[in-house]
Amino acid sequence: MLTQIRKCLSFKYPVANYYVDWRIMLMIQHNLFTWSEGTKTIISKKFCELVLMEHLWSFLEREWIDVTNKSILDSQTKFDEVSNKVTKALKNTGSFLNDLAGNEPIALPHTLWFGILDLAQTLIQKSTQTSTYGLCYYLAIESLNKAPSSFIQFKAVEILLHLHNIDSKMFSMIEDDFDQYIKELNENKSSDFSEKFQNLLLFIKEKYLEDLKISNENIGKEKKGKGKGKKRTNIKF
């Protein structure tokens, strides 16, 4: 089925390799949500989420194969190099237009991986299924353990913090997971990588708490005058 979808997709301008798979995942997500929501549901929400998770895992496993036996040092260096190239291309309008006209556009490494994790985060926000939360936990923790760069570390940590906020008892092990990951960075990589991750983790926690505060304030404004709504629990890390 995926092969047929790929053949049917066409784009006006050249696109990066990852973009085709990304569009396919968006199509799958859109159709599954459409079939499981509204007054005339074709499939249950639980089945919808299981099918979507199956596709997310399938695409991510292919991404993981590409980073097997590669150190985070090598991958992070490559990510930084390509990131600089993207910045230069955006500054150089002529070069950027040439890319659009014929050459494959420059893409950051593991963009599809990041995007799939983002879809998983969206699913968590819509779901009430414990099984979905569990699958997304393993998706995120595996991504963190295999993360080739801070780019992937960032999104994996965001998902884990979101799960912890949903059910701090069920996901009480997440703080231990972070500690274990830091320990492994110290043992297998270097103290520099460990320190960078700890700084990243602190930044993401602060960002998440700030985002949660803004979200709660917006919810409060929407419900003002309509009675008291359910108050969300403030989380501590």
C-alpha cells in the first residue's frame, strides 16, 4: 500500500528524500483521525491509535537502522555541518532558488525521525488510552537512547515530560531514565556530552512548565463565565 501511495505522490518542486515519507505519514494520520471521529465513525479510536502507532514504529525502525553503531559525536558533528549549510542557503537567495529549480533541497539529518516523534506527541495529546501512552513511552525512550544528536534528544525528552505530566505515578520511572541516560553518556561518551544533555534537559523542563502555564491560562480564559473547569495539576520535576 505504501509503495502505491509513493508512486501516486508528485511535487511541483524537488523535495528532500524524507519529505515523501513525511507526507505519507500525514495522510495516514489524517485518514485514521477522520475515520475514528465525528458522528459516523468507521473505526474505533482505540483501533485508530494502534494502527497509527504501528506505522510510527515502522518508520522509526528504519531511521534507527541508519544510526546503528554511529556515535553521537559523529552524528552531532554532521548535524551541525548541515545546519550551517541550511543557514547559508537561506541567506543566499540565489543558491536557495537553484535548489528549488533542480537540485534536491538541503535537509537536516533525521528530520523524519523528529517529525514522527512530533506526531506521537500530538497523538498523546488527543488520546485517553493507557496502551497508547505506554507505546509512546517506549517510542520516546528508545529514541532518546539511540539519539544521534540534540535535535532528537529534544523531542524525545518533550514526549517523556508530557507523559509524566499526564500520569506521574505510571511514568514515575522517567526521572530515573534521565539519570541512567546521563550515567551512560558519562561512561560511554564524555563528560562534555553529559553536561550538554543536562543543560538541554533543564532548558526543556523550564520551557515545558512555561508552556503548560500558558496553556492553563488560555483554558481558564475560555472557561471564564461558564463555570469552573477541571484544574490541571502543576507538575514538578
